Amino acid sequence: METQLLSGEARQPRLSGRALAGCAVGVALLALAVRLAAVLAGAGLGGLMGYDDGVYYAGAAAMISGRVPYRDFVLLHPPGILLALAPFAELGRLTSDSTGLMVARLAFMVVGGINAALVLRLASRFGVLAAVVGGGFYALWTPAIYSERTTLLEPLAGTALLICLLLLESPRRHRDRAAVVAGLALGAACTLKIWYVAPALVVVVWQRVDGGRRRALQVVAGGVLSVVALCTPFLALAPAQMAHMVVLDQLGRAPRSGSRLTRLVSMAAVSSPGANGQVQVVLIGLLFLLAAVIAARTAGARVFVALLVVNSLVLLASPSYFAHYAVFIAAPLALTVAVAVGVTVADATDPRRHRLLLHRATAALVCGAVVGTLAMTRLTHGYGTPLPEDFRAAVSSSRCVVSDEPATLALLDVLSRSLDRGCQLPVDLTGLTYGRAAMRGPDGTPMRRSRNPLWQRELRSYLTSGETVVLTRESGTGIGRDLRRLLRRQPVIASGDGLEVRAFTSPLR
């Protein structure tokens, strides 16, 4: 059932320029609406959305306050996210920290809408149905909604990759310039998350095979230029620390979370990891495999399948795994499914095709895969944990406020104030356990944080450095028995929803 792109385009209806723009706007608004609805139905824009988003926002705030990334605080990723969030952190400094973070979260939801529109545009080459399926699938797929609800690395890196793919479709007379600019976008993705080196290699190999050595070198040149321009200033200020945190600490990570089965369940957007969930994973996996086979036999779509395979392998092989990582495969998966649906339905409705019954059966199966997948996934509402109203008053008079989750400081409007006063802020507190506070047991495996004396010393130094401490994630932070006893001896001045604020009569050392 091989379909050449040119012949496929000739017999599949295409969207006109105005209709394409209208559909792109529509799918972008749909994506924005479901992401915003999922947050507003939970804790709202001012709720706690996990650990990582606060790290990146706090890092940007620390940077614009004059602290040097990697030297003065911990960041286990390239510096691109700090540059992206710096305008929002500056807005927070001029207004309030919570305003800056909430506006940043809205902006990242808009990025999710842009990503859905870009998927639609890329899929539109394969017909109207492919465009609608691709954009709609991305807009409504649970991992994409979950990741693009707040300030994480993957949404922006995904945008850069999609822009790169779109630029590489440029008309022949603009191809040289477009290839360099596509490389710039690809390099920008790598400065957000080092994982994007893998899809970057796929794109370069694709250009070498389809466009020749010159075109591949143009993409590489753009990528190198982008990485050098964005990373060199940070590397110059903290060369050893940056290399250690971004490269060595990442490569040295030992497996901490997510079995292969758990990851597959998450990547398939299945709601339950139990027996029923495993059956769903198998069914969805087989349907996606069918879509990949069809797309791989379609000229012009093979790069989507290659990206899907490589990105999936990265997710399965990575030392750690969290739910929002699944968006790493969202765009190539949506494009693969879109092409499979568009091509298969076109074959099934083309009276010139032989074995028409087979094509129609395949079309029904592939379309059923799309509908079934979206039906088995969840447009999950209720994201986030709200901060109790009295927390703000509880910390208002403290000179230095510390917390085991940096987003808390921003949402309580004490982040910029604490930075200005010279208060301690490691930014990625638990990131220390991958670097200077890392310890391994006799068997060579990482020592549990609660039993790691290096980590307990670092944690005590920070959590007892202020007048007030806000505790939100005791189990994830790995507070040991002795430190827990010390903290529990301090008076609770506010609490609620499993969170608490404790005050020290004088800073402990």
C-alpha cells in the first residue's frame, strides 16, 4: 500500500491558504482552551504544578537578579529555558512574582496551541483529513496537555523542532537559507534540553539522504551557530560547573523512576498501569505500529516515523522518567497518525485502487485507532495543588523565606525579595543529589536521599537558613529522620492540604 507523495497529493484534497490559516487558528484555540480548562478546573494558574516548572522560573529570576547560573545555583539543563523565561521573571520583579509565573504559564499554553497548529500545517501536505487529524490529535492528546500546562522544557523545544521541519519544506529557491535557519531552530531545541540532540541527528541524517551533503552541512552549521551563541556566555562564566551539571551529572544519573512498563503506559496515555492498562498499552501499541508502517511507506513522511522511533527509544532508555516527558513523542506521533489516516482513507475511497475491500478495512482500523486512543486517554482536569490563603500572610514579615519547592516562593511573592536580600536559593535543590551531594551504596546504586549524609547536610543548610520554611514535598525531597525532628520542633504558623509553614525564632546553622 505504498503511496508516493506527489501522486498522493494529486488525489487528496488540499486546504487553500485561507482555509489552512483558519484551521490552524481553530486548532490552536482548541489546544489552548483544553490546557487552560484543565488548570482552571484544578488549582488554577496560582497553584503548585510540580517541581520542575518552579526550578526554571526561579532560575530565570535568579539570573536577572545577578546570580550566575551553574556557579551560583544548580541547573541540570542547558541555559535556553532561563533565556525564555527571563522576560516573565522581569515582569514578576516589576509587578509580583506570582503574576510573572502565572503569565508565563499562560504563555506556555499558547505555545501548546502553536505546536498543534504547526502539526496541522505539516500534516496538510497529505490532505485535509490528515491536517485535521494531526492538529486535533496533538491538541487533545493527554501528555501534550499535561506538559504544556506550565513552564517546562519540552513545549518550547518541541516548537523549535516543528519549526525546523516546516522550514525544511521550503521551495527550492529558498532552500539554502531555510536549511540554515532550520538548523538555528534545531540548535535552540538542544539548548533547552540535551535530549533533543537525538531528534537533531535524525533530521541531519534525513537531510543527508534526501537533500545531499551540502544541505545536511547547512543544517549542522545553523545548529552549531545557535548552540554556540546561546551557551558560550554561560560557559565562559562557569565552565567547569556548567559542563558538570549539564553533561556529567546527566550522564551519571542512575535509574530512579519509571519501569519500562510504567513508561509505556504513560507514553500510550493510558489511565491505569494495572492489568487493564497493560491490555490497552498492547492494543494502542499495535495500532500505532500499523500507523507507523503505513506512514513509513509514504514518501515525505518517513522522517516523522524515524523521529517517533528514536524519541521513544530515548524515553525508554533515560535514567529517570516523569509523566510530562511523554510529550517528547507527541508531535512525531501526531504526524505519523495523521499521515496514516490521510493516506489510508484516500486509498479506501479511490475507485482506481485494487483490492478496495482491503484498503477500506485498513482505513476503518486506522481511524478506529485514532478514535480509540483519544477515547482511552483522558482530558484530565484538576491539575495542581492550591496554596492555602493564609500562607501569604504567614511569610510576609520574614526576611528570608525558604522552601523545598521553588515555585512556592514565586506564588507567595517572596522570590524576588529573597534574591534581593541575598537569601540562599539553590534553585534546583534536589538537583544537588546528582552532583556534589551524590552518594552510592556498597552495591553501587544511588543512596536514598533520606539516608544520604551529604544530602542531609546540604538540605539542612538550606532549609534552616531563613526565618520561615514552607514545606510542600517532604517525601520527594528526602528529608531524613534527624532533620525532620528538628523541623517538627519549630512552630507551625500556617498549614493546609498537606502543606505547612514553620517559623524559626532565629536562623539555625
